[in-house]
Amino acid sequence: MGFREQDEASALRAENEELRERLARLAAETVRPLVSAEEKRYRHIVESAVDYAIIAADTTGIITDWNEAAEGIFGWTAAEMVGRPLGSIFTPQDLEAGVHEHEMRLALGRGKAKDNRWHLKAGGQFYASGQMTPLTDDNNQPIGYLKILRDRTREEADRRELEVNRERLEFALDASALVGTWDWDVAADTIYADRRFADLYGVDPVRAAAGVPFGTYASGIHAEDRSRIAAAVEAALTSGSAFAEEYRTIDASGELHWVRACGRCFLDANGRPERFPGAVVDITSERRSAARQAALLQIGDDLLSGSGPSDYKMRALEILGETLELDRVGYARIDGAEENALTASAWTRNGTPPMPRSFDLARFGPDFVPALRTGTLLVEDVALHPATSAGAQAFTALDVRSAAHVTVIENGRLRVLLFLHDRRVRSWAEDDVAFIREVLNRAWSFSERMRTQTALVEAETRLRLAHEAADIGTFDLDLVNDELLWDARCKACFGLSDDAVVTYESTFLDGLHPEDRERVVSEVALALDPAGTGEFDSVYRTIGREDGKLRHVHASGQTVVRAGQTVRFVGAVRDVTEEKQAEERQLLLTRELQHRVKNTLAMVNALANQTLRRAANVQDGLAAFSARLIALSHAHDILTQTSWTSAPIGAIVAQSLESHRLEDGTRFVWSGPDIRLNAKQSLALALALHELATNAAKYGALSGDEGRVEIDWRIEGGSLPRLVFEWRESGGPPVQAPSKRGFGSRLIEQSLAMEFGGEVQIDYHPTGVVCRIDAPLHDDGGEPVIG
């Protein structure tokens, strides 16, 4: 819904509320003793209110009047209802709880009683909003009650759908640590941003909060992405459309980040760009993980392509450098004295000087070689690390600021050195090292397989698979003698014990999952074809012959062909069940992350729209927006400690008002029993307290030196306990009711009422604002909670 449509909807709701009050007054007049002509006139007005059911009852609750609209809404005629108890229109649950009697008492005591609940109708129920008022005679003595209802079933369905959507958005807030926000005043070319957003672009957070031009952030975008993003921004400014792009940024330390940015440009009445708010999410980790997975797959593809050892090693170095965004990667062989190294192969990024063909290890400091003997030496800054600081000048000459070294040690001596260089200071994370080792392991496995290529085919196959994976099993099918040999690991893949006897037909084929059997049989037949490649590589499911367990198995094999006849089929198998399950979990987590990120961006965008649209200026709007996010963050801190199950109301109050308290602690006083709120109610109360405290600091009790706020909560109601929570201001300047309700007031009344399932009332007494929550209290597992 756009801004204009929201304003129109608010105006219509206000007009309906005014009409309802007028109808109530007019309907009340109809039951007073009037002259005949006046009574007929008012009766005509009441009956013309076709959208409102108007029901009158005497002091005992017996229905005395039932208008035409009531007949249409309830489906019962006046003849059927006049003379029946007013409770006839309430649900059995409300009757048992005495809700109708409570409404009559409340109407007499307060002059009116509002309700929003389900009511009975002919053949079912409907949801209605209504109000009950007392009817009095000329001496102001009660003579009955008047209840006005309107069918709100469709609105209630829409409200519940919105509530579900809101709950989904709240679940996404736990990813908010990855989100930065901005608000661009296009006319003034000033972007106001939070710290997270500024950090991603290398902008000082203090300057970002005060506002800087768009060009300041544009210079923080990676040069290769800058023109594309500029064009996308220009398109959004021209059309007022949504902006959603992924690109790279460079922070103040020179570190690269991948971000996903979403926002929208708002145009003024003349179609010119006015404001452009939005949010950005750091997806660097997600991007890096995807890049490393793709790199490992590429290494596997290169291996299968049959490239030579030297080509494969160079390709592995290139993949390491590009994936980790390094400037130089290579390896060198170290002489027996551990004094000199000879560069065997190296990859460099464009503009990076090459590594010398040979170099003296002593140039890099006296502690460098001893540190290499540990097997792995990670250096964030060569000038600061103890092992390299003495030789920092030698590294600088090679344009190296950060380095990682992995060595091969044989018989206690250094033999091979893998070096990875970066001209920037960088932190070598655990996943960086794991990726480096995985690439090395694969390269090493390939090299070992190449060394054994001239051996027997069956031995070569076993070695190739053994070097590529751990915990593998082997099989050997002698086609001449019709004998099948499985080792213990291979038998375990089919749920068999070590001493089980196996055959191709009764063990292998019968142990395959029925859905995979036909495919695997076809693949085996293709591998056994003497005219084919003789290679077999398949992943299939097995059903344990003895334990009935489902497993995923990866099998690879090679045939031996002699004189045009396939005589042997040897290979290896590996249980990849955990890997398959991990892949499924990873896919689920990836989808959940995407869902949370999208929901988080939508939540931030909605909150920004609601706050900034009603702000007097951008600065005030940004301040209010930031304050509301901080209030939510405080509630999140408490909920996180309890795993988002429930939070004590006292902690919510204390945390929400922490920034408004003085050192002497006299401005706020609160008390009440130990009651816990669920997650949604905790967030709603935190936002409401923030709005009340902010309003009190601006206009109410906290705007002066003598004012104070008293907060108390208690349990009332006996067998049907209710939570009563009150905020009372005193000692401040005289209070006047505002001429119109702002976003904060609606946030308090609507959010609290919806999340607590009760009534929320804000009264503007001259002595100070009073906010009261009256909601049903439920018992959950012996501990008092709401919800």
C-alpha cells in the first residue's frame, strides 16, 4: 500500500468511527421518552444505518429493540430476538466467562465498553467490533443498554494474515547483525547511514551519521562494479523503481566485501527523485563459500580432463590465487641445507612482480626457517609477526604484506615450501587454511596417481581412490572364474558382517535400492563393454541386508580387458551417507538464510517507510528510525539469553528504559510480580516503552526536572487472571491530548493490543499521560506467562 492509499484508509477509518459514535448517540435518544414526532424521526435515522446492528436492552439485559441492520447481520428477526437475553448473541465460551455481564458493568461504570470478539449468528459465528453504552432517562438514571455492532470478519482474517507475516519478519531479525541501512536525501545529495553500512564502504561512521554525498560511497565500490551500479542507481532515480543489486565494496583496511543492496527511490509530486532509503547485507562469507566449492569442483574437472602433472599443478595454484583473491601463489624446493629455495612454479596476478627463480631463506629473518618447520606459518603482517619482522624489508621488496606458508617435511628436513602472498594485511581464517590443504591434498593425490600409472590396472585403481578419499572399501570381480571379493568396508556399505559370503546377483543386485537397481545395472554393463572406456563411477543407495539401513554409496571402478575380453572389474566404494545428508542440510540452511535475509530487508524497509514518511525532516526521521531499531535490539538481547522462548517483564522494562534513566534512579520507579512474556509480546512492549519514554522526554514528565514515571503491573481477576500494566507520568507540564495520532501512538495501541490479546488505552490527563494494558493471563507449565 502506498503513502496516499494509507492516508485515505486512515481517513475512512476515522470517518467510520465518528459515524459509529453519532449512531450511538442517536440510537440512545430513540429509547428516551420523546414526543411521537421526534421518536419517529430518530427511529428512521437508526433504521437507516444499514451497516450497524443496533440493539437495545433493559437494565436486566433483556433485548427490547432490534433494528433492521441487526436482522441482516445476525440472520434473526426482531420478533425472534426481542424479549430474549442479550447474552443470546455471545458465544458459549464468552457466556461461561461472563463477558456480557462484564460489558454491562463496564458500560455503567465508564460510560462505554468496547469489544472486538466473535458473536453468534444464524448458522454460525462472525467477528464484530462493537460498543455498549448505558441508556438513561431525563434524570440521568440508567434505564437500559445500547449495543452497536459491525461485521468485521473479513478485517479479522486480514489482521491474522498480517500477524503471521509479521511473525515471520521478526524471526528474520536475528540476522540483523549483517545488515546496514542508508537514507539518501537525493535533492541535497546527502546519504545518512549507520556504522555497518559505512564500514563496508570505508567511510568514517561519524561522517556517515552526519551525512555525506553519494560520490563518497561510490568510490568505495569495486572499480569493476562501479559503472554497473551507477547505471542501476540512475534507473531507480528516474523511474522510482526498486533497487536490488549484488556487488563488491572495499573497506578502510582494503578488505573486499560482497554485498546485496535493496532499496527504493521515492519521487515527489512532480516525479523528481526525493528520497532513496534502503539496506545492505554483507554476503561475503556466502560468496566465498560458494567460490571455494566451485573451485574444488573445477579441480576435479581438471583432474578428469587428463591434464599432465605440470599443467595440473599450475592450475591448482591459479585456483588458489583467484579463489582466495591473492597476488601470488607458488611453491619452491628447498635444498638439503635449508638455506636456499628454487621456485618450481608460481602464479601471479596482473601487476604483481614475479618470484625470483632462487632466493636465500636467510633474507627473510633468522626466525623464518625455524617457524617453517612447524608445517604451517600464517603471517597477518610481515612487519609485526615475530618470525618475519626482522626480514620485513625482503618481503616488502616482493610487494608482500601478508603471507601463508605450508611446508612438506621429510626426515625432519624442509623439502617443499608452498607460499601464498597478499599485498594487503589480511587475517588467515580457519576456512582459508582448510581450503588450501584441500587443494594441496587433491594435487598430491593426483601426483601420486601419476607416479603409479605404469603399475597393474587393478592396483592403480585402488591407489587412485585411496589417495582421493579416506575410509574406502574395495571390490574385485573376476569375470573368468565368476568370483566376487569384497573387503570389510565394502560389505559394511551393504549392511553385511565381515564374514558374509557375497555374490554379484544375490548380494550386490539384491542389496541395491529398488529405485536405483535398473540404472546401476545399466552403468555396470556399460563399464564391462570391451569397446567402451572401462570406467565406472556411480552413486547409488543400498538397503542393508542384515540391518535394513539405507545408505548412499559412491563407487568407482576400472575394467581389465585382455584379447578383446573383459576379464576383471576392480574398484572402490565409499559410504557417503553423511555427505548426502550434509548437502541436504546445507541446502536447507541456504534457503533459510535467503528467506531470513529477504525478510530482514523487508522489515527494515517497512519500518523505514513508516517512520521516515511521517518525520518532519530526514534527520528526525533517521533518529527515530535508529532509536526504534535500538529498542528492538535491546529486547533481542534479552530474548537471545532465553533462546527466544520468553523473557521476564521486569528485564524488558529495565532494558528498554536504560538510556532514559538518570544516575540517581529517581525518574523511573517500577514494580510488579515475576511474569514472563513470549517473544512477540516482549518486542511489542519494548517498542511501546521506547515510544512512551521518548514522548515523555519531549513533551511529558521527563521534559522537566521534577517529573517522574511510575510503572507497575499486577494480576487481577481470580479464576480468570488478567495482567494489568500501567504507565503513569506526574510532575511534568500540563498535558493536552494531541490533535492527531502519530505513528508512535498507533504503534503502542495496535501492536500491544494485537500481541497481548487485550485492551490498550492511552489517557491524556492534565497531570500526566497514563497508558494501561488489560490482557488475559495464562499459565504455561507452572510459570506465569502471557500468551
